[in-house]
Amino acid sequence: MPALELSGISANATIQLNWRLNVTLPLTATWTIIYDGPPGDQLSPISALQGIIRTFTLTGLTNYVPYHITLNAILDSTPILSDTIIVMPTDITLYLPVMLK
């Protein structure tokens, strides 16, 4: 299992980021989120998020455009952990039917 696992859930003009950490970070570590794509409400990079945070919502994004999102754990201005995902916000909610036999 990787030390850092980033995931994203798309919604209308938003991406809900969640991450799991399988190591212990020093108390002084922070998070930085960098994304490539049209600008949203929060300009990239989003930095100095407290190390105890494990979720963040990007808002004001452009639907149907893929965003490359990188999460870095930062210690003394140096990234020590990193993970990148690609997520596309959409205003369409998909429901997959469950079929039972």
C-alpha cells in the first residue's frame, strides 16, 4: 500500500479530494494542492494546509475538463510525499442500476 493515496469525487463544478496516509507525518508538515486546468475559486497552488487535514473541495471548476491534481506533503519547504490523479467535474449524476438475480 502506498504511503499516500489521493482520490477525487467529481460533482457539478467541484472535485472533493480525500486522501489516506499510511505513514506518520511530522507535526510541522503541511499539504499543498496543485492542479492543472482552468482556474477555479481557489487558485493553484493551494498551500500551507494543516497536516491533520485529509479532505479538501476544489470549487468553481469547469465541467467536462480533466484536471490533473497533485497533493504534496511538505516538510521544510520540500515535498516528502506526493500523489497525482486526473478527475473531471461534471453536472451529470450517473446512477448505475443494481441487478439482482
